[in-house]
Amino acid sequence: MPIVSKFRKRRIRLAAFLSVCGAAIVIGQAGDIRRVFGQEGKTANSETARDPADQNRSASQDKTRAPEDSRASVDPVADQDPDETKIKEPEFRRKSKPQLKRALTSIEFKVTQNADTEPAFRNRYWNNKKDGLYRCVVCGLSLFSSETKYKSGTGWPSFWAPIEEDHVGYKTDYFLFYPRTEVHCKRCSAHLGHVFDDGPTDTTGKRFCMNSAAMKFYESGKENDFDE
Ligand SMILES: [Zn+2]
């Protein structure tokens, strides 16, 4: 065999060996590359997997919060303005005696300003059974509700409680030579009547014996004009 030919055969074997090694290296690198991408992919998947978990957790937290939020927004008590449930009172404008004489009837003036008493059974509200509000005839402050009015048989409108305890004031008088508890409008001092301890025992036990002339009745469901 010629030397050149023998040498060529060695080169071919060497080239083949190098080719195999190169292929092995390439495959090995590819494996490494796959591993790297695989890990990255796995890492990416982990990230992706964590996100929905967080989202679910957030969603469940949101679900937990949502009813509270929605309950808070629709809670009628929480949203209700406490002032809306209160009876609206007209603005107080104190009137002089001449102004009161012009604004009130004779009996209204005598009762509210001079503590007079109107006759039993001959007054406008003693037998009034309508639902509504009794206001001070002088200043319009709410005094009594039809809900506490009851049949006393005295001939005067009788109630077992004022609509608000601080809407009426009390003082002792001796007009009949024995002490009685006089009741007046807390805001304008108009005389209203007297209170006694012989009211219905299943309520307060009080009898607020009022003069119709000291009050103006406003029927429920009808418009009120406090400036009348
Ligand atoms: Zn008044």
C-alpha cells in the first residue's frame, strides 16, 4: 500500500472520529440547552402557576370582602341619614304680643298667653280620632302624636306622653288653690294645659290634659304649612 494512500485513510478515520465527537458535543449541548429551556420553562410555568394561585387567593379575598362592601353600600340603616327620620320643625320666630293677638284667635291667645282653660267638650280636638301630629299653635313645635291620644272622658284632648320629653316644660301652679303641674311649650312658653297622674296604667300613667286652642292638628299624609 502506498504511503500516501495509507495516510489518507488515517485522515478519513480521524475526520470520522472528529465528526462523531462533534456530533456528541452538539447533542450534549442540545441536551444542556433543552435542560436550560426546560428549567426556564418550568420556572416560567411555576410563575404562571403561582399567578393564578395568587389570583384565586386574591379573588377569594375579594369574595370575602365583597359581601361586606356590598352590605355596607345597601344597608338601609347605615345609609340612612338620622335626621331624615326626625320630625321636621319649623324655624322659631318669636312674636311680640301685638303680633300674637293678630295671629291667634281670641281663645288661642287667652289660653296660650294667659293660661286660660277652654270649656270641656266645646273645643276642636277633644274627640278628634284622626292620625296626625299636634303642634304648638304659636310656634309650630311638635308636641303630641295621635298615637298617644286616648279617650279620657274629660272633654279635653288627652295624651299619655309628649312626642319628645324636651318639647314641653313644667311648672307648678296654684290657680285652683291646690298644686297642679302646668305644661307649656318648651320653645315659646305657650301654656298648653296640665298633667296628672291618673293616666292609663298600661302606659306612662300620665294624663296630659291639653287645651285644643293651644295646638294645631296636622293630619298624616297631608301637606303641612307651618306659616299659616
Ligand atoms: Zn310653642
